[in-house]
Amino acid sequence: MRVGFVIPTYPGEKRVALLPEHITDDYENQLIIETGFGANLGIADAEYQAKGCQIDTRENIFNSCDTIFCLKLLSPEDYHLLREGQMIIGWTHPTGSGTAFYQNVACKKRLKIIDLDNIYPTANLGEKHIPITFIKKNFVWKNSYYAGVCSVMHALLSAGFYPDSNTKVAVLASGSVSQGAYSFISKFNVDLRMFYRKTMSEFYETIGEYDIIINGIEVDGTVKHIITKEQLKQVKRGCLIIDSAADAGNAIEGTRYMTIANPLYEEDGLYFYEVNNAPSMLYRKTSYEISKSFSEWVYKKDVKRFYDLFD
């Protein structure tokens, strides 16, 4: 089947989700690559052509391919190019940051939306939300790890904050995102604690003590919020709250998404970092990890297996 790869136009996004070195002879799909797809990494179109890919314009790809891959959410300028029943694959977040696109565009055009969430990948069509069991859990965990690293690094630089041994820090959860965050912040020799789901009661008891709070928990429906608006009233003024899980409004009640260019906002004396493509800060490293993992679990085999989920 023909799979069209288009350049993500999401603000600040620089990752290249498919590198020529990961395109092998056993690929089962015909790959159509947008002109300039690898430009952020200095990859020429000819390098994709040498691997058997066809190069075409963005408009032609939307017009000729039933399956479109875009790493991040499509932008409004692409909506008129979408055709009834097309399949869109990527980090589409239909119940998160992509809710408006899903409800207002995807559902109306009967688009088949494949969300490549690292933990819970799903196939979505209207009211159907089908787990994708042939993609292993944590298949692209290294990108999640760098989400933790990048969000903390970027938040500190943006806030002009240089932590030291007097800085009290709480890291919530112990998954890949939190591990990356913990790894980076610990380099400053801070007064650091990591809280697990079972020890969150201890965190809530001491929530007013921390100078930096880093969340690595994405709400999965069993919990409404990790930190509520009421609990935020107890947080120390001037505290930097970094949502490394990038689950705006859900993990931390009332938060809103920002961009790489404008990552922080202040509210009631607290500073919030909420950027859902922070790993693009290390786009060279994360492009490699994404391309390698996605090639193995998503691109290589016939995409018909995604269509079969809706039968």
C-alpha cells in the first residue's frame, strides 16, 4: 500500500520520523515522501529515492495516498486536503491535545485515526477506540525518556532557574518520562524525592515544600487529576511546575499547552511548563530513536493491518 509521509508543521517541531538508514529491503509498503522531508537533519531527497521512495509535493501526497503519516497533529492549513475516509497515523492524541481535531474534523470526514501512544496505541473512528495489540507497550520509550530530559532542561533555561543543593524537588512517578527528568535534575545535586502512585499521599502532605515539581504521570481515566486546583493553592509561591508528561488540563488541573518558543506561563504566583513536543529540543537524537522504533513496529509491515482493525 502507498503511505505518504508529510512534514509536521506543529510549532517548534524539528524531528524527522523516518531516516533512510532504517528503510530496508523487507518494507512491505510503498513510501511517498514529501519534498524536503529530511531537511532538518541535512538529508537530501535523493537519499530517500536511493532507498526506493518516491518524492512528491504535500498536496499530491494527500491527493494520492489513502494513508498519511504525520508525526504530530496536522495543522488547519492541511484540513482542506483531507479526503473522506483517509487514515492518519502519528501522535494524534484524539482524547488529549488532538481532541478538537478529532471531533471537528476527523469525525466529520470519517477519518481513521491511528494514535501511536507509547503505552496505549489505539485505532479511532467516530465512537470506536480500538487498542492496537500488535504494537508492544513502550515501543518508543527512549523518546519518552528524552521528553523528561528536554522538558526539565528547557523549563530551567526558560525560567532562568539554576538549582542547587538547597532546591527541593519532587518527581512524580517512575516511568520513562520521569526517569529522564530524574536523570537530568539529579545532576544539580538537588534535594530530590521521587514519588510513586502508592506514595502520592506523602507528596500531598509535603506539597508546599518544593521549589520544583515535575510530573511524569499521564492521566489514564482511573484518576481525574494528579494535582487539583485546590492542591495548587498549597504550593509554594514561585514554584516551577514542569508537566513532563504533557497532559495539559488533565494531570494538573487547569493547565494549558504552550509552545517551544513560548513554553512558560505564570498563574497565581506559580510557573507552569506545558509543552507537548519537548523532545524536539534534541531532535537529532530523538529522530534516530523514533525512526528506528517506528520502522520496526509501524512502517515496515503492510498498513492493511491497521485497516483490518475497523472491520
